[in-house]
Amino acid sequence: MTAPTSPTPIEHHPDLLELRARSEQATVTLPAQAAEALAVLAGLYLTVSPWVAGFDALTPLAISNLITGIAYTLCVAGFGTAYERTHAMSWAAAGIGLWTIISPWAIAGNVDTARTITSNVIAGSVALVLALVISAMAPAARVRQAVRSYGGAHARGSPGA
């Protein structure tokens, strides 16, 4: 038995095209672009933080920050170009931000110094907040679109006006 075929490929389905258009609207706003740019900078700082803050001799934490910084940067770097396919990674980026906050205490060895705690808590908090802001961009765009649609229908004298 063969699978039924549709006359048009799924990439051209109207619902998928509408979803992509909504996601694109969410990422072209100035707040979305600012959040993405700040998130990339936070990821880059996290990557180089052992050398900037001066705890590169604490190897396990330095390696953790290097790996998580690269991973965070890669997670958030794709939002502007392909948000509809990468917005789920914002939750992974939020997890990386959370890990960054707790890593000075979670990594084996004596790596919880004032420098490491200060650097990781600040960088992790910024990364976590930005990831949560990015994850809220598309739902916020949907709400704005619904308000505009309702407001336009309401103003035209639709039923219930």
C-alpha cells in the first residue's frame, strides 16, 4: 500500500506559510533583534570569561564555560534567520544559562571563588533572561496580531461592536 500524496508539498501548505510569516514578524522587530544581539554577546562573553575574569587556571570550570558559551552562542545565533525552526532551542539556551549560574558549585573541585561566582552568576542570569525573552517573542507577536485583528474587526462594525 502506498501513502497518499497531496497535490502540493507540505512546504507550501497555507498554515505553514502563515506560521513562518508570523515567526518572521516576531524576529524583525527592534526588541527581537536587540535581544538576539545581546544574547550572542552574552554567549561570546561566557566563552571567553575564564580568560577575561582570570579563572582560566580552574580548568574544569574554564572548560565548562568554553563549551557552554559556544553552545549558547550557536543556539541563539540562528533565531534571526530561521526563528520558526529554531525557537525551541531558546529553552536549551535557558537551560545553559541556568547551568552557568550553578556551575561554580556543581563542578567538582574548588572552583567556587569570588571571581567565578560573580562572573558566572551575572553571565548566566543575563543569558537566562535573554533566552526567556527570545522564547516569548513569537507568542507575543501572535497576541499583537490577534489584538490588531480584533481591533480592526471591532472598528469596522462587526457583530458585537
